Amino acid sequence: KMLGAVTVMYKKKGFNPEAGDYMWLKYGPDMKIMAQGKADMCIQCHATAKTNDYVVLVPLKKK
């Protein structure tokens, strides 16, 4: 298996108050930035956890 991407959620005061002041960075396996800033796809998903500071909690799967 190969890592496809790493996405970072970073809180930056004043960046995006409508979405908890978070910005997103998505890095590819070569560590090049694939997406950054106010990523609509990320905001839409994380908005479901607005009451938890936009942090989505997902149980880990046991193998």
C-alpha cells in the first residue's frame, strides 16, 4: 500500500471565521501541495462537527 495524501487542518485566527478559522493543506506523496486554503470539500464535511470545533471523530477500525 502507498500513502495517497496527507491532509492538515490548521487553525489560524481570523483566516475563515465562517468555518472555525481553519485552513486546510493537502500534500501528495511527493510532499507537494495539492490543495490549500478554504477547501470547500473539507469545510462541508467538517461543518457536520461544528459543535466540536469542526473536529470530526471517527472510530478506528480493528484489523
